[in-house]
Amino acid sequence: MEKRYILFDLDGTLTASYEGIINAFVYSLGKMGVEPITERFNEVIGPPLRHSYEGIYGMSPEDCEQAVKYFREYYNDRGLFENKPYDGILDMMHTLYAHDKKLMIATAKPERTAERIAEHFGMTQYLCFIAGTTSDFIPADGSKDVRATKEDVIRYILSSNDIKDPEKAVMIGDRAYDISSAKKFGLQTVGVLYGYGTGEELLSAGADYLAKDPMDIERYIIER
């Protein structure tokens, strides 16, 4: 079946964002008096920040919240533009757009941050929808309208765009988190090998296809 709705992760899929994210992460750890574990930096790219602060550094929920505030302090000022689209991304987006594909961003970043990045790098001309998280924390009352995870973001995209047939949509990302979240909704998935995850990680999460570069994504979407 033709894939009409193309959901893209942002970090590690559309943009090479490592420098800005890690600079902001190291800044936040310094403010918290925590020593960075450099060999685990790659794990920070992709999942919500609290997963890294809690899972890697064992922070309490309260400390996670404070660390996220410090992260934003650096990232919203400088870090989000310590970043650039991968070679071939804008050409790929242009081609898919010309083939009447509906291009969307599905990111665990705060939505407004994703909008700023997409606008800065000239991506918005090809996008029909940008969705991100609305909070890094799930409220105690379990409010359903809060998007705190990639799964929440994908659910929101499908609902907001009235996508009832998941076979018409494909999620493209570089981490297991992207693939496993999309699989919960029955979406086909493409793992990219030029980002921050590995082929083994992506296949273990259930990726249907591995793309070595943006041109490979283009060919896969148009020719299927």
C-alpha cells in the first residue's frame, strides 16, 4: 500500500544535533554537580531527557525536573542551532513533497523547539505538521492531553490528521525508541543508519527497513 503520511524523527534523522544536545546536557550536569559519563552520551540523543537523567545518573524526579530546566537554559539560547541538516535531507524532503507525500515531524523534543529548528533550517516549506512533547513529565493526575513520550506524540499525530489506516503511514527514525513507539500503532518503520543508533538496535526494535542515507529513504518511500 502507498505510504502517504511520512513521520520523521528530528534528532539523528533530519538533523545532526549531537553537539548542541551534549553541550546542553553537560551544562545541566555541571549545574547539578554531577560528573558526565562520556561513554554514554549517545544514549541521550532521542529519548525524553528525564529518561537519561534518571536512567543513567539515578536522579530523583525532583532533580530530573531541575536538570531539565538547566538543559533548556543552555539549549533554548544556543544549543538548538548547534545543529545542521544531514547532507541530502532537504533534497529528499523536496522530492517527497513533490510526490504529494504528507511530511510530518514526530519528536520527543518540546514542540516549540522543533518548530524553531524546522523553520531555521528551511524545512517548514515541506512539512504539513510538526508535533513534539508538551512536557518532560507526566502529571500525577495522568492528564491524557499531555504529550510526554514519543508514543504520545505519534498518537497525537494520527488523531489530529485523522489517519485511520496505519498502513498508509511510516515512521522514520534513528533509535529503537522511534521504532518501538511506532510499532504500537501498527506503522511501518524505517531505521536510518546515519544517525545515533545502530542497525542491530533498530532491527531488534522491529524496523522494517534500514536506510543508509536520505536518498535511500526517498527511494524506499516512492518505489514501494
